[in-house]
Amino acid sequence: MAPESSERPAVHVGPGTDPLIEAAVLSGGGRLVDLEHAEVVVCFGEDTPEDVAAMVRPGVRWVQLRHAGVESFVDAGLITQDPVWTSAAGAFAPQVAEHALALMLAGARSLPAYARAQTWTGRETSLFAGSTVAMIGAGGIGRELVALLEPFGCRVLAVSGSGPFPGAERTVTRADYRDVLAEADFVVVLAPSTPQTQGMIGARELALMKPSAWLVNVARGPLVVTDDLVDALHEGRIAGAALDVTDPEPLPDGHPLWSEPRAIITPHAANPVEANAARLAERVEENVRRWVVGEPLLAVVDPVAGF
């Protein structure tokens, strides 16, 4: 495709493509071009850091990543001020929040034990309504989760670097995240993966949690120290852990978490495949529209913060 004489931005979708993503570029006011003519790159398909680096050519002013987590691109040294980089942070928030709620309900109602039972067992469920939920990292997923928790009358504690979080009874700073652990019935990890957050939930933090509390991780596996979590579960120091992400990932066959009766493991499934392209397309359309009219882009990645 040759460049056109037009004010519409020249956008390349790659290394793979999808009709929904291409349609979103056009609906947002862009035009589709070959990579050599692009000022904007929208990443889609099997986009490793190497694949993405190959597309950042002279003349590219903005790169839209398809992932909410961008640690692999940060680690590869790709994220800079020029070109501008945006992630998909927040685009998949509704489905991830829904999954987090499902994991909390499963824990409260002892579904892991019941699902594994081979005989009629005693009744050991607890009530989820009215629980205290601590969100470690409160952003787009947190906003969606607060809305889902409202009918249950849950008390919400939030960890945020942006001041009081809407819907939370109390908000603490990132540096003070340990202050909410002892009060929570459910500790939900939602923080981005950065050098500062990796290992933020380890033996010290697990010891602060109630023996009746559940840990839920729908963020990134390395935020939780797996060996410390295995020990805490084995010794019954917390009630359970519900993990959509693990470290290592994929979780190897035979790993102790697979046989741990207090653990729920889902295979990084919080964002259903069939919803992925549609939600990303919405983000692409909105950001292309913003680029056209000169409005601030959504989810600009800070090269210093790493997210």
C-alpha cells in the first residue's frame, strides 16, 4: 500500500493482523499502510520483543502494544519517550475483574475441596457477602472489581499511587501496601510487574494475613514468591490461594501447587481468547481517534516506571 495524500495517520498492523483490528484503525480515522510508510504501528499476533523492535523504523511516532503487561518490552529496552508507546492496560479490565470475583467466590464457598472430593463431605463454606477485599494495585481492573463487589456489600481497601480510590473505604500508598493485609479476607494482587513489585508478596506479607484469608493473583506470577506461598498453604497459615498467573509460568506438571488442596489454579485464563481481539479493537479505535484529534492517548507507558 502506497502512502496517500491525506491527514489521516498512516497505520501498520503487524506482525499479524485481524479484521477487527484493521476495522478499528479505519473507524478511528486512520488508514492502513505497509510498514515502510507507517507513522503508527499497532502490534497484533505473535509479537515478541524482537518482532516489535523490527517494526520500529524511522518515521514511526507511536507504537500500540496489544498487551496490558509490558515487562518483556521494558526488559528488552524498547520502551522510550520517542516513539510514544501505549499498552492495552485497562482494555481487558472487565473480564479480568470477573475472573477475580469468580476465584474469590470459589474460595469462600470451598469449591476446590468439593470439586476434588470423592465422597460426601462436611459443610465448610463461608459467606462472601460483607467480606473485606484488599486490592494491591488499584487501576482499571480495580474500578471494575469495585463495581462487581458492590452487590455483595464488601468493604474495599485499595493500594494506589493516585490518591483516594473511588469505592474504597480506605486507600493507602504503594509503599504502605502491607498495612491492609491483616484486615483482608481476600487479598487481590492487581499491580503491574516491575522490579519494585516483583516478590512483593512473600513470607513476610503472607505472615501478616489472617489464617482465614485467601490470596488471589490475576496480575503477574513473579509478584508472589511461589516457594513462600507453597509453604504457607502447606502449613495452613492462610486459607487458600487462587492463581490465574504463576511463577514459573506455565506451572510445570508435578509442581506442589497442583496437588495443594488449598489452591485453585487457572491457566492465565482471565482474559478469554474470544474477547481479546474485540476489546483490543475498542482500545485501538479510541487511541487512533485520540491521535487524530490530538487528545492524550490511553495507557501511555512510562519508560521510568516501567508500566
